[in-house]
Amino acid sequence: MNHSPMRTRPAAPDGAAPARSIHALPGVGMAAHVLQGRGLEILRMRMDQPALILVDQGTKTVRAERGATARATPGQAIVIDGQQTVDFTNAVPRGVDHYEARWLVFDTALLEDPYYLARAAQAERSGTASASVRRVPQVAPTLANAFERAAQSLAPDQALPAYVARQRVLEVLHWLLEQHGIAVHAPPANPGVSVRVRALIASRLNADWTAGRIASELAVSEATLRRRLVAEGASLTQLLVDARMATALTLLQATAQPVSSIALSVGYESPSRFAVRFRQRFGFAPTAVRGHERGAH
């Protein structure tokens, strides 16, 4: 089995910043190329679906609510199970220009593949560690190449049939099992109401969401909705803010959109109001994500 270090990504043209990108395919997954101009601590981020994160520059530390912690440096990766809240620390050591990582988020539907489920169950019976956050200490070229093919297959300009993209993303899951004994766990079949509310809000972030409208969309009464959320320790206001701010953070990290456009896309007509809410949620301004980059404001 080849465990030589992961090949580095090709350098950007002279004077050009590496390109951010984000692509998603329903039922398969999402791929993102994330850049930050400075180190930041990002607290209480909800991960409803599992993800694999390859670190290219800087370091990433993930602390899960259930106690697991993993830290990855360039050439390493972190696997995060879904249905948990985590804290991220993206650090930019002295002498490093920026933090850079690539994400692959696995759609719940993909994780229901029967053959993968059988292999994952077999690996876990053999004693594979089942921590909710795990580090891949060295990403082999086979896994790195499968990751790149999977990410490219999700881009709209590839014009690949969905079933081909699905197999390419599944290949990444199988290499994680084959090379590292890591099984990615699917979220529960019947998620709590807070998960359903977050998914609903995320589907139309700029909609005018009220308790009545959300209850109607979920085919429950408003009283039932509120009662179930209280039982899960959640509130509609917090779910709405978290969904909008999480998407805004991703867009800041993985696109070149100006802050004003991102504010509109997540439901804020006023960029200043968006900036205030963003700072309240994360403890830093939206422009801090892109750091020293020219035009970041």
C-alpha cells in the first residue's frame, strides 16, 4: 500500500491568489476550496452531514462537542461525522501566507449505498476507532487523486451524469476505509426537527421565515414545532441565524463574492446589519475572513 506524502497542489500563476470555489450536487455532496487570509477560531458550527477536509496550508484543529479533537497540518486530513457541533481553529503560522483547505461534504443519500454500508460495518466490527472526529496522518496519492476527481465531478462545467459523480465521491469513502480503516457515519434515518428546520432554511436563506411558515412547510402546528424545538434545546431564532451565518462564512471562504452580495444572498438587505450580526455570531468581522487580501472589503 502506497503511503508516500500527498502531492502538493500546483502553484497559482505569478501574483495570482489561489482560486476559491464551491460546487454542490443534490444527493451526492459538496466540494469547496477554502482560503482565509488570517487565522481564526470559529465556534459552535453545526455539521449535519459528514465531511473530509484536506489541509494544504496552515493548520486546522477540530474540537467536537463529544470530546474528540483532531489537528491536521499540510498533507494531512480530518474526517468529521455528521450530526454534531464542532469548533474550528484555522491557524496561519509565521511564514505562511494564508490558510487553505479543501472540503468534501458527503450527502446523506450517498451514505446509504448498500455496499459501502456493509464494508463500513465490517470495519467497525474489527475494532476500528469510531471517534466523531478523526485525523488522517498522511494522505496517500490514491486518496488525494480520488478526492480531486470527486471534487471536479461536482463542478457544473464537467457535465457529468449524476451517477458518475456519485461513484467518484463514493470512491473517496472506500479509500478512507481501505487505507485508514475510517468509516464515515450516516446521520440518523429520522433526524430531529431542528435538523429539518435547518435544512429548510438553508434551501431558501433569503426567504422571510416565520414560525408559522416553517410549521406549515413541515406539516405540523406552530405549537408542536416550538415544543419539539424546546425539547431539543433549540430555538427558531438561533437556527435561522446559525443557518444564515454558516452559509455566509462558507461564501466568504470559498467564493470571491463581495460582502454586500453575500449579505443579500443570506437574507440581509443591509450589509451593515449583516456585518453586525456576523460579528455577534463569530466574534470577528466578515472582512476578517479574507484578511489582508486586496479588495477583501
